[in-house]
Amino acid sequence: MATGQEILHLKLMSYKNKGKTYVRAYRNKWIAPIPEEAALGKKGRSVPAVQIQVGVIQSSGMVKMSSKFLSLHPEFAQQDWYYLNYDLVDENTFFDRLPAESVGFPNKKPVEENVAIEDTAADGDLNDEAADDENPEDKEEGNFKFFLPHYVLKGLAIHQGIVSALAEVFDSKHAEQWISYAIYQILKGGSADCYSDWAYHQILPRVAQNLSGQEVTKLLRTCTPEAWDEFWAKRFKTLQKKQAEVDGRIPIRYCAIDSTSINSYSSAEQIEYGHAKQDEGLPQLNLATVLDQLTGHIVYAFAYNGSINDRGSYSYIYERMKQAGFPMDQIMLISDRGYPSNSMLNKLINDNMAFLTGCPIAAGSNEEKWIFEQGRELERRTQAWDRIHRVYSHTVTESWQKSNKTTAKVYSHLFYDPERAQAVRSNLNSLVVQVFDELSHGRKLDQRLFQEARPYLKEVADPKGSQHQTPKKIWVIDQTAVNRTADRAGWLNIKSNVVEDSSVAIDLYRLRGLIEQGFDQLKNQLPGRRLRVTEASHLGKLLVYLIGCDLRLQIRHNLMLQQERGPNWKMELPGNSINKLLMSMDRYTVRRNRSCEYWLVDLLPKRVRDWLTCLFRVDVPAKRFRS
């Protein structure tokens, strides 16, 4: 594509006027000295022959063309133009030619300050037009800005492969906008319309500095289902590559899977009424998340219809990840008792997929029969006691027939937790007695409590009723049902086609608590409890929340690693809160008096420098820099 100089056949320059930077197109001509001047030894001079005011350079580098210039050259109105190296170029050329930027800080602006040409011709109309183009709402850059929370969070995102994956999917320019908006959600959690107010007081890359609410919405709409899958797959490959660089091998990823519901008033097709895990009565969509149990990384996620239950989504997760390009032979999904079914496990076995899942102990199943017949003897076996996890264990190897007539081994691990069993029995007795007492006295009853106690109650004819009247119904405790639940209390069944050791199986299963931390970060620390977006942008908003959730989880994970490696080194979060940590870092600023000076970074105490290197994996910033 032709550049501005090639179209205009004029040279281009930038200059400043009243705090704004403008682009001018010009051509000089040479004026030879007259004989009298030559006799005095004076030389000729260059004066402007043509001068055209092009427009004002915005913070993003794009030139806002003046109306007069566009009337003279309408060919420039067909696209956006950027000023770079004394020329006007298209957007792709502009961002391809930019020098690489340091973590957290923007590149140099694509304008040359204090550039001037000899201007002896009358050009008052140029300055007048420049003044007309000024926006009275534009603000002069302040002499201090905040930078440290954005600096460390972006550095962590780079270290975890988030920024590179965004750049591959959405290009480098939009990757800066995605990560800056995600960091804004972590720090402020505000609406898209308030982003520009926050960004004005931050040191940000110029492409992310002045995003309007409308531009943010446009950005979120670029997250199509295809872009969503591509982002997570590329991010996973980056993590695998980093791990291989550390120990020379690609390990099996043990990934917990769970889902949550997110309320929304959007008109998206996936927003439906279903089993609400919170905020009953509101439409919702379901969000399934796959989390690396050992590192805390979000490996994959996808949204699906709010009316579909967990069990109906499990095998679909495998198919989605396979289509997205995940190496499923290197991943073992770990799920709770709400997901598996015999048909689903058969499918996973036939596809040679590794799994470890909690399974419900169904009434009349082989597991329940064994518990009733031999379960009490397990406590007498000293070799069955797991001292680390404080449970008794018993493992049975099952043979499952595959569709090709071969068999596959499935290890069925039964665990008995005495402490949990006692707590379940105590709570069950309290619940049943409380509800029965309320019913007996005809008092108003909480419906949730009644639904929980209903399986252990039954209605029978009142033995004291008259034989000549329709028998009155009364509530009694179903002791058989109570005893059955009490005998099963504290038992857990975990099945896997890979993990033979019961101690390893329960260890991996209990690591699922990490995914609950992720949901807590998503809903309570980020504004991910409810979606207030249109149908076209709900995937983009979810992606922003998940990126923010991933970064918060990594801070926690890095703190845990630091505490394990150096137990004598006291590193703590202020108030054990990531929010307080980021707020305490937000007090450090960068300052300068004039735009031509360096930014000076506030002195950082040792505690803050330790946070940077240990929790965020970033270097301490330079003491001064230019933006």
C-alpha cells in the first residue's frame, strides 16, 4: 500500500502546539541570494513552498485528519493512517515496524518532538486550523502516574504465556488491549465506559491507553468460539514448552474439571433457566473450567447452555478439547461425583482417555453391598490405614469390556473417613429431629430444610385416629433410610483407569479444592458473578474474567511455592489478600515535570522488590525510563 509521502509527493513532519502534536505536509524551495546579498557573503535559503495541515496525532499513533485536509485529499478518508518515521502508513505497517517494548511500558511515541523547519512564509491559517482541531476536553498529561500493579500483572501474564497466546490469536496490538482491560478488571472491576478514566492515570502501551467503552465492546466481540478455543490451545502449548525447558520432559497434566453457573440478562442462546447453584430464579449459563491441579493454571474453559447438567457435559468437554488441538494423551481429567456415568466411562475407556473421578455409590451397587457386608472390618486392618490422608482404603480391580472386545482395567478405590462419617451422622440426626419436631407441632418450616430431610421421613396413618373416619396422615421418621445413610456415611468411591495406588488417587482427588479457589476468585474477587453484556460480547467478557482469575491464582500458587521452598523466609500477603497486596503496590508512582524528561520511579522497599521477583516473576523496574 502506498504511504502518505507517495500519495502527496510531499515531505511530512510533526510539531507541537499548545500541548498537542500535529502532522504537516510540506515542500521547500531554494531561493538564491540576490547580487547585493551575494556581495555581502550571504547564502541562499530554503523557504516553504507548500504547506498543508494534515491533522493531530492521537495517543495511539493514529492521525485524526482535519476536515480541510480530507476535502483536498479524499483518498485518505478510506482508512486509518498512522504517523511513523516522518511518513503516514497503514495500521499493519505501523505496528509491524514498532520496536519491541519492555514489560509494562509503552514504546516510544511515533512522533518527533521539537522538529522544526524554517518557516518564513505566512502560515497563520495553519496555526488557526490547528487551534480549531483542539478538543477542549483533552487533558494535559499529568506529572505523575501509577504503574506498578499493571507492570507486575502484565509481567506475570507474559511469563505465563497469556500475552503471547493473545498476540497469536488477536494480533499484538489487540493483545495489549486485551491484557490491559483484564488487568483493569482485576484492579477496579468497573464497566467498559470507565476504563479510559482509569487508563489516563496509568503508564500503558499507547494502543491500550485511550480505549473508549465502544472500542472495548468491539474488542470483546472479536472473541468468537474459534478464537476462544485457539487461545486456550496455544496457551497450553506454551506452558508445555516452558515445562520441557525446565526438566527436559513433558509431564502428564492432572487437571480438575468442574462447572459453575453465572447469571445473566443477556439474550444469548446459552442463557437459560436451569439448576441454579446460586441466585435461584435467574437465567444463567454454565461455565466449565479445566484447571491444572499442580500449577493452578486454567487449561481450558467453555460456556454451555444453562439448562444442561454436569453429567451431560463431561464427554463433550473431551470432544471440545480434542477439536481445539489439545494433546489428550497428556491430560488426565479429574472430576467429582456429579459428572460420571457408566456410559460416559465406557466412552472414555474406548477412546483410551485417562480419567480419575469420584463416583456416586448407588443403592444396590457392588460398592454398597461390600460396604454393608465387609465395610466394618476395614477398620480392623492396620495395613488399610493411610496415615497421611487419615482414611481407610480398599481397592478392587475391575475389568471393563471395550467395543473391540478387549478388556481394560479400572481401579475402584473405596475410602472410609471416620471423622467425616461421625460428622455426617451427627448432622443427619440433628436435621431429621429438627424437621420432625417442626412438623409434629405444625410450625412453619424452611422448605430447604424440609427437602433435605424428606428422604428420611414418611407419612403414615395416625394409629390414634377413628376407625369410622378417613385416617389422618402423620409424619414419622423412616429409621431404615436413616440407618442406610448412616452406614454409608464417610465412604468415597474413586475410579481411575490409570492410578492404581489408592494413596495417589485420593491425593489427586483432594487437590480439586484448587478449582473451588478459582471459582471464588472469579465470582467474588472479579465481577464474574453476573454477566451484563450483549449476546455478541459475552464470550469476550468471560475470557477477560478467566484471564484475571488465572493471574490471581498464579499469585497464590507462587506464594505457596515460595513458602514451601523457603519456610524460614517470611513472605506474606497484606491481610492475606491479593486485593490488599495490589492496593499497597498502587501507592508507588512514576513522576516527571515535563514531557521531555524521563519518568522517575519511586524508591521501592525490599518487601516490594521481593513481591516482584517471587510472586510475579518480574524484574525490578528501571529507575528511570522514557515513554
